Amino acid sequence: MASPSFDTLSRKIETRTARAGIIGLGYVGLPLGMAVARSGFAVTGFDIDPGKMVALDARRSYIDAVSDEALSAEIDAGRFKATTDFAGLADCDVIIICVPTPLTKHRDPDLSFVEATSRSIAAHLRPGQLVVLESTTYPGTTDDVVKVILEGTGLKSGSDFFVGFSPEREDPGNQHYHTATIPKVVAGDGAEALSLMKAFYGAAVSSVVPVSSNATAEAVKLTENIFRSVNIALVNELKTVYAAMGIDVWEVIDAAKTKPFGYMPFYPGPGLGGHCIPIDPFYLTWKSREYELPTRFIELAGEINSAMPRYVVGKLAEALDIRAGKALSRSRVLVLGLAYKKNVADIRESPSLRLIEIIEERGGRADYHDPFVAEIPPTREYQALKGRRSVTPTPETVAGYDAVLVATDHDSVDYAALVKSASLIVDTRNVFNRLGLSADHVIKA
């Protein structure tokens, strides 16, 4: 027989009278909040950053995937509000955790944000709530960390409240998919929790994909990103091997992808960036130690991808020496693109930051241009770069640099003008060849 808490919450979800609380209004939380609000639920967003509250109160979105107009529409409709006061969690029927899950310096999971958030929820937990984790993590986190903290209140999962996991699948800059159109994997702690997960997310997104357990859903997210990490590492390694043979890896990939079966193209670059691929695989490698099982493939991919920034700077130094007769230590370099991928402002884990750091470690001076990032914000690993501002790439400015290093191929950059004014270009994205702008002073890396 279904519990009274389940029956009550089911009716609220079915009639759209449930209030959703979303904790963490970043790249995942804010777009999710908009999707849930558009589906008819009232949404309260929670975040500890008062700067975000100032922006949201001014109806100004700081996330590319959410326009100011879309934000204003949900606020005007009375379906969205934001606060730093977590006491409002008591009024929420569905609570979704969208907080960071970074790694420590030793590549161990840092669950401090998840744990702190779970304790905040526990302080306001009541019967009839569904608590969902969306933050990427190792299999077992939802049941062994979040659920345990919540049950410390004396309430029980599966009867008083319910716990589920649904991995986020955001892709900043993707114009073809958004939160509501991406299939949503869902899982729950027990049949009733899963039923609530399917009902709630099914109301907000185009399709849901239920799986048997929270741990399985957590593994799904890791598998998606490990797949990408391993394949990117493969083409990054092929790039170095083929370059030694005088073979263009981009030409090889373009030809290989004409095969209509058995092949999927991945492309090399200056290193991995974003909140998923550089981090998520190591959650599984950490967890696998508990079972005394090696994850050689995953760790090797991480090593190859992590080595790419230093490889690229080595190619830059070589090009400066051969083409300009100048040492990197006496050179000025303009790094083109600070974001980790094109046409977005997202610099999380961006290899461009590491490229700048390595260039300057070797005695060079590095500036950057990025049409989406006017100034380098505070970061945990690159505090020394905070406050540096984007350089405007006029022909005169570009001519003053010894080399331009293309790290991110934003579409809005005038590459034709760049190829005319730069004395040396090191291209990690094959953008000049793609645009038919190949030249002797454009070197691929």
C-alpha cells in the first residue's frame, strides 16, 4: 500500500501544485529552473551567491542558455523566484541539488558542496518531499551520502520522504538541444521514489529514461563522459603520432568519418575543458579502488588529455624557433579563446588558462582575446590570472605579437583578418584549414 506521503506528493505533481526548489543556480540549475517553471510548477531557486540574486532580481540572466526575456517571463508569471534564504526549502515539495562536485588536488572526489547542501535540506526536511541529486558523482553517492544525511533527521526514505538521482545533461552553446528536449535519465530509492521521479521530470522534459537504481543512473552519467574522454584522448594521441609522420590528423578524421558505419568522429584539441569530461572519469577511478579494480584505460586517457597543453606549448616554442628565430622566453603570445569551447563564455577547467600559465612559466608573456570573456574571473587554480582583460585584436595589435595561439575557435572572430596581420599562428582547432585560410605561417598543433 502506498504511503500517505507518496499519495499526497503524487497528487501535487499531477496537478502542478508542487513547488520545486532548485539548489545551485549555475549552468545546470538555472536552465532546469526555467524548464520546470515553463511546465507549470512554481520554482524557488536557492544559491549562496548574493551576486546571482542581484542579477536575477534585475531580470538579468548570467547563463547563455537562459535569455533575459525567458527569465522575465517566468518571474512575471509568478512561477520563478530566487533567494539565499534556505529556510524556504520547507515550502518545497521537490528539492533538486545542482551544486559543484569538483576534484581535490589529488583527483579525489570533493563532495563538500553536496554534503553541506544535504545538511541544509535536512534542517528543513518534512514528510512528503522528494529530494533529487543531479550533480555528477560516483555510484553510491545518492544512497550512501545524501540519503544517510537526510535520514539522520529520523525520517525514513521511501515512507516519509523520497530520494532520487537524475544526471544533468547540459551542453553549453548547443543550439539544437536544451534542457526540456534532452531525454532525462531518472532513478529512485524504491518503486515509489522512481514513480515520483518519472512523474515530475516527465512533466518538464520531452522524455524520461527510467533505470533500476540511483547507482545505475550515477554510472550512466560517468559512462557518457568517460566515452568522450577516452575517444578524445585517442585522437589527441594520434595527433602526436601522425604529426611525427607528417600526416594531418584532421584530414585523416575527415576522411574516416565518411564511413557510414562503425566510426564516430572525435577531434583533437589543446586539452579538455568544461565541468564534465576533465573531472567525471576520475570519480569512477576513485570509487574503483574500493573494489581493488584498476581503471587503466580511464586513467591513461586522463594522462594523455592532461598532457595536451604542454604539448601545444612545445609546438608553439618549436614554431617560434624555426619560423621566427626567437625563443619562447622572449616572445609575446596572444591566446585566442579563453572559453573551453566555442561560442560560449564558460571557462570552467579551460585548457586556455593552463596554456597561459605554461607560456609564462617558460618566460614568455601571454595575453588573450575572447569575445565572450571580457575579464578573467576568480578561479581556484589560476588566482594569478584574475582580472586580466581581453585584448582587442586589431591588425596593429596582432602584429605586435610574436605568435597567435588558437585555443578556442569562436565563430565571431575575423580569421581572414587575423591570417593577414599575424606573423605566426599556431592552430589547435584546424579552424584556418576549415575556412580555406591555410597559409605557410599557420602551423597546426
